[in-house]
Amino acid sequence: MKKTLYKIILCALLFTAITSCNSDDTAKINPKLTTIILVRHAEQLNLDPDSPLAPKGVQRAKDLAALLSSTSIDAVYTTPLPRSLSTVQPVCTQKSLIPITYSRGEYLMALQQIISNYQGKTVLICGHPETVPAMLNLLIGEEKYAQSADNDYNHIYYSITERLGKSEVLVKTYGEE
């Protein structure tokens, strides 16, 4: 019963915070909650690890910035690969933020740092087809999300969390499919 009540309250908080998309509002609801927005990097030109974004990926990065234009973003985390940096660059430019890079293999440490350092704040994370689902699974405390398909670029995940394993996730889409 307690777990069900907790989930209902958390879903209500998640819905309220996401619909208002303002980290100040999240902090007023519960100053210990961190809003985390996760996306996969946009479409890349080729399979080279240093590949820039394809024209479709450049548009998706612009679509992400447009979607988040009225959202208060306090930090942006991304891997240092060009496709990831280019995906978040329009958001960073719009919000006057410098992206914080994390190693692709150290996403757990990045999540822990975000939850610890950004209580009451909103953080955008850009990851990869294997790291975004892995982070989501850590946030919710179960193995629900599998590696993204090669052509799956349009999902955006919203999570409000106080600690790992205790999150609810709202899944939306953005940009062209």
C-alpha cells in the first residue's frame, strides 16, 4: 500500500513538474527532487566515432532546443563525442550553458553526481543507444528499458528522482520520426 501511494504521489509530481517544465517549480514541490531529461544523440552522418551530425540530426538538435526553450535547464551532461556535443549545443547556446562531459562508460557516476549536486534542479543528459536505457533502468530500479534501435532517435525521457531506483519515467517523442 505504501509503495502504491508513493508511486501515485511521484507520478503526480512528475506530471506537474514536466507540464510546468520549470526547475524552480520542482524545487518548490520538493527541494530534494532532481528532474532529469534524457535523450539519445541525434542522427550522425556515418558510423565513424567522430562523425558529425547528419542534416537530419542537425534538425533534431534544433527541435530539441525548441522543445526545451521554455524549460529551465540548470546543467547539460553529454559524452565528449561530436555527435553528442552537437546534439546538445543548440540547447547550451540557448541557455548559456557549457556542457559537462562524462565518459560513456561512467554513466552511473554521472547520474550519482547529478542527483547529488542538482537537487531541485533540471539536468539534460545526452547519451547513446546503450547508455540511455541503462541510465533509465538505474533511475527506476528495474530492467525495463532495452538498448535503443539503430534508427530510434526521437524519444525523450523525463524523470524526477531523489535517488537511484526510486523514479518514475515519462516517455515522449520529439522531432521528425
